Amino acid sequence: MSYEKYYGRIPLPLFVVDLEGAVIYCNEEGKKILPKDDDKESYCIDQIWMVDHSARHFMKELNGSSIENSIEVTFTSVLDKEAHLIEISYLEENLMLFVCIKTLTSNHEENMKQELSELHLKHDFLIAENPDGIIFVDRDGHITDINQSLQFMIGYERCEIINTYEKNISFQELKRIKYYTSKALRGKAQVYETNITHKNGDLIYIEVKTIPIRIHQSYIGAYNILKDITAYKLAQQEAFKQEGLLRSLINSMPEFVVFQNHNGQILEMNHYAKKLFNLEGQDVVGKTFAEIGSAKWDSLPLLKETFPSELTKDNASNIQFEHQLLHNGEERTFDIVKATGPLGEGERGYLITIGRDITHRKKVEEDLIETKELLESIFSNSADGISVITLNGEVLKTNLAFQQLYGYSEEEMPRHMIELYPDGKRDEAKSICDTVTSGKEIIGYEAVRKHKDGRLLEVSVTYSPLRDQEGNVLAISAFTRYIGDRKRTEELLIRSEKLSVIGQLAAAVAHEVRNPLTAVKGFIQLYKGKIDGKIHELMLSEMNRIENIISEFLSLAKPQAVTYQQANVTTLICDTLSIMNSQARINNVCIKKDLHEVRDLVECEVNQIKQVLINLIKNGIESMPDGGELTIQTSQEGETFRIAISDQGVGISKERLKHLGDPFFSNKEAGTGLGLVVCYKIVHEHGGRIEFDSELGVGTTVSVLLPLKALKVPVTTRDL
């Protein structure tokens, strides 16, 4: 018990003594009448006062049995031998309170007045300087005095309160003051909280301590000490309000929230948790989950744990993990957070568990992963080249097919798409980017792009915008397909259609012209002696030329019986050159050979291949009117045999190269263009192809590529 708190400011000598007479406590006034012995730390009551026999013996006789409230006994001071009137009160635990009320001397009246005067001064000073409001109330409940602090606290002047306070204080406030004052007048101090109204109308919360005033064993009134606790109460109300808001927030959360103490007992649980765990309507506070486990859950092993070991390591404040719980036979996944926090001084702390049901989210995540893997698979394994580029044309990502199409590895891939465009195509690139950025698609755009080795590739590209969730275009996807083979196939089909028409026309013309031509030729021979010799010879020559043209027509129109055989193409070329050497010398052309021996024979129709070689060598010789060199080279490329015939003639422009092989298209003034048509037809029947490479003023190289094993393509007039 803190005696200083209750007795330190009393202006009378006061001692707390046990039944053995030992002084437990004395206030400052009591120390003044102690014997002067600086070395002594403890005293006995017999060393301070004495009665007609030992004070200690007197106390043992009393032993609290004859003390109802208090008694007054005259004691003689050991120090000054003067008589003192002592009030003795029984406290508790066999302790007694000694208070020196007055000194009984010869100058009793004078000393009494002086002491009373000093007592009043001390009393007035204590009341006036007290920061708490103090009200003196008589035994009838009337206010007889107040201090300055109270006037400041409630806003009323002293004259407005004393004897007239019933006019200024509400009935409820008055009733409460009278009730607790009446209880205090029965000898027991009262402490309670109430509120009063300030003069300006504000409500003031106060704590009131009512202490009874007793003189000579009778109660004459009470002190009311008023402490302003408005700030505390408002803070408390705000705390309650915040607590209500917090509780409302927690109860509205779509996650389960559980507070547990260190022993696993539930401190709080939100509505979602009670509904989830089938605990609605149950009182769970103070219980553990082991005590309230639901049969519909797997005994909630997660929540049975109190403080997980992870939270005690390295001062961790929280842990987060995913956990599967079985509910109504269905496995559900929860994202769990466990955290600890202090409860207060001396308490071990609490554990908060928050869990969100993420079963649906996990399913969506799994679906997204599967979708992503599917898209990645399509992207990686697509036969078409796929690229993703920025709106400025920078390359973000390409697949393997795209890299193989352009000949780059992933590390070598150009950083900007413009590097794949042929020179002079920057405007095309900008136009494509602008179109797709505006949100439009470009489907099946046919263009020419540049391979890593410089070759030009014919491609078809589909450009599409890539958008975000709000529909804004973020990037461009491009699907690229090589169409060079398709273009050549289309050209062959077109050429075949033309040849088909020519074949039909040739058959009709040859049939209609040959009969009258035979008659005309017969008449010319009949008139041989009658016509000038030169004229006759010229006429027969022209008639023979017409017959040759008709024969070429028929070779186009009529399918020929073809017999394939294994042949050494080198020998075949040498045989052909023996035929063409004389014409070459006449035109001042030197034929050079670069013939490589091959390990395999070529399956072909020998006479037809000879015809192709004769036509091509003849065209090369005629392209050099002033003479030059004609080179014939052979090589084997895998399963293909190449024959390259190069001249130093005038060359062919790129525009005219496109039309080579078309019927009636020729670089020669008197040519019909049918010679190349026949060559194309023969090589096509063998499953090969003819390629031209020419430059104006430099010369032309024509290559015949034949498979080692002929495909024996059946060709009809329609196929041509």
C-alpha cells in the first residue's frame, strides 16, 4: 500500500504501526517529533509516546477489538514530555494508524489557536493550488465552498454555485452528487465518473472522488475532488468508434480473419470465418479450434497450430503460404497470412490468421499457363515465320521458322525490320507501320524481302495489331510465308495454258496449211525449167522454211512417243558440239568446254536433249554477231545434273527475261519464239527446269537442270 499517496500531505504527525509496536510509516510532520538519532533507521512506538504503561502493551490489549472506527487516547511524548491527544484507527492486516490531534499543554488554548490557524492556512493553500476542482458539501448536501480550479472547469463563478447551485446544475447531476455524498457521509470514500454541463453548454466528463470529513467521530460533510477527464473520454469514444469501424471492416472482408492468443484460444473471429467454418451462432471466444472443430472441415489443422515455428525464427513478423483445406468433400486452396503482434505489457502476444479462398484464381492461373504454353507451342512450331515488332518497326521476338526463312540465328537477327527490306523500300515499311498502328489489318500482302546472303525472297505477309485490355495498339504481329515456289508454279501453269492454246492452234494451222502447201510446192517443182533459176531456188527455200515451221507446230501439238534411257550427258554434249562447231566457226565463235565427269548417268530421251542443246547453243551463237566465246559447263548438284551455257552476247533486259519461253516472243528479228517453247516443253517432261541469268552488254547464261532419274512427266496438249 502506498502510504505516501494518502497520508503524505496531512499536516498532522501520523504513524502507521503494527501490533508489535514497530513504526511502518510516518509522514513529514511525524518525523519532526522523532528522537534525534541519525543512525537509527527504524523506531518502536514506545520510543515516541508512552502511556501509564507500555504503548506496545496497550496496543496488544486493544488488538482492534474495541475499535469500531477510532478512539482518542492521551500519550506523553518521549522527546518533550508533553501530553498529546492521539487518535488511533484500525487499518487492516493488524496495522493501526496513530494521528496526533493536538498537544495538551498549559498553553493549550493559545497553542490550539495557533495550530488551527496554521492548519487553516495549509488547508486553504492546498485547496487553492490544487489543479483539480474541489467542492465542499455539508451533511445536508449543500455546497459550501469551491476552489478556483472548479470555477475554471465549469465556467461558473463561486457566487453562482454556493447555495444556489441547484438553479444552475441539472436535476440528474444534482441527484448523482447527493447520492454519492450521502454514501460518503456513512464513512466510505466514493469514486465515480459522471458528466456536467459547462456554462457555455459544452459537456464535460469528470471523475469524482468523494471523501468524508469527520471531526470528533462525527461526519460533518465531504470533499468532492473533480478531475476533468473529457480528453480521455473523447479519446476513448474515438477509440470505440475506430474499433467499431475496424470491426465493421473486418466483418465485411471476403477473407476469414481469426485472432488467437499464445495458447490458441480465439480472441476474435469475423463473420466470414464463422460462416466458412460453420460456426454461426456459436460463442467461440476463449475456445480453441481443437474444441470447436467442424466435421465438415478436416479438423482445421492449419488453425489448430498456435504460433508456427517459422514466426520464431530470425524475428519474423509474418509468413505467407498456400494451403489446401477439405470442405464438404471439395478441396479448396487458400492463400494464408499468419502474423504476430503484442497484446500489452506483460502479455505474450496474439496470432492473426487471414485466409483468402483462391481456388478459382488458381484454376484461372492454370488455364492461363496452359493457354500460354499452347500459344508458345504454336509460335515456336509454326511453319510460317512469325515476328513481333514495335510500332516503330523494332524486332521484339521471332520464331524459328522466321529465322530459317531469312537465314539468321536468334542472336544475329536484325534489330529493325527495315534491314530485311530491299533498298528503297523505307516508304513501304513506314506505310505498313502507320496502317497497322491505326488498328487495321493487312492480309496477304505480297512483297520482296532480303535474305541474309542478299537473295531476294518473294513472301506473303499478314500484319495484325496487338492490343492491350483497353484496345490500344501496343505492337504488330507479322505472319510471313515464302511464296517463291508458288509463284513459279503459277508461272508454269500460265505458260502451260499458253502452250495448250498454241498447241491447239498449231494443230489446226498445220493441218489446214500442209495440204495446199504440198500442192504449191509441186507446181513450183513442175515449173522448174520455166522460172528463173535463182527465183525457183528462192521459192523452194521459202517453201522448205514453211514446212519446217509447220513441223515445229506439230511437235508442239502432237505428243511424241518418248523412250528414256541411261545416258552419259558429257558424251551427249560432245556429240552435239560436233554438229554445231561448223556454225560456230562461220560466226567467229569459239566454244569452250568445262565438262566434269559425273559418277551417275542421266535418265533421258537422248534426241530430245540434243534438240534442247542445239537450240540453246544456236541462240548463244546468234546473240554474238561479232563473235566471241561460248562456254559450256557441267556439274552434279546432289541428285540434279546442271548444264550451263554462257555467251558474251548483247544480253537480255529484266523485262524481256520475264517473257522468255512465251510463244511468238523472240529477241531475234525473224524468230518465232517457238524454239524456246519446245525446249521448255522437253525439259519439263523430264522433270527439270530452265533458268536464265543475263545482263545487258555482258552476256547470258542459260542453265538446264535435269534430275538424274527422270520423273517422266506425262504431258498432253492440255498440260502445255
